[in-house]
Amino acid sequence: MTNSVAGETPDEEYPGSALGLPADGAGALATWGQRVTALVVDWAVAMLLAVLVTWGGVLSSTGPAKFATLVIFFLEKALLTGLTGSSLGQRLVGIGVTRTDGRPIPFGVAIVRTLMICVVIPAVVIGTDRRSLNDMLLRTVVVKRR
């Protein structure tokens, strides 16, 4: 007989346990709140830069300038994730991207992962371990840095 609460077992699984990640703290899966906050920050920064770069044309353009926010978002997220393991928004909320084995992601993986985020569909198909389709395909995971 165990001293656990009804319905719990000492080895109860949690999101990330199948990947060998800790339940909480550094290296644990990032929360949805952290991930969404990071995405909003990254998009807001990209939008602000697009407005500045296009002299406001991104807000009213029907030409190529209408894609400025997406292009800047892609560049910021791919470059910073490839170089540091975290985009600006991710760094601000204390999360980052690693391989499932804990190693840093290669630069090419950061580019493909960001491209899949920009396409949207792979990023919104979510598995039971809180990983999107792009993370499952590329064997990456978004974890807490602190």
C-alpha cells in the first residue's frame, strides 16, 4: 500500500516525462503562457520594426510591404534561435529551444522550425507532451531556461 493521494502514483507521468525532462524548473517544458507571451512579444517587435522600416507603409500597403512584418518576424526568430537558442520574446520570458536530448539546435533546424511556425498549421497541431508538430518532426522542445 502506498501513501499517495487517490488517483496518483509515485511515478505519475507529466508532460515532458516521456522525454526525460524534469517536472519543473530549468529544463522542464515551457508553459503555454510563456510560449504565447514570447510569440506575442516577437510579433510585436517585428510589427514595430516593419512600421519603422517601411515608414508606416506596412499598415496601408497592398504591395510587398504588407509582408514586412512576417519577413522581420522570420529573420528575428530564426537568427536568434539559431545563434542563442531563444528568440527575443523567449529570452524575455525565460524559455528556449533545444533538441530533445538537451543539445542546442543546429542553425538549419532553427530556420526550418521558424519557417514551419510562419506557415502556422504545423505550429498549432499539438501533441500530448505540449509539443507542436514542427517540434515533433524536428526533435526539438521548448523548455524553461530558469
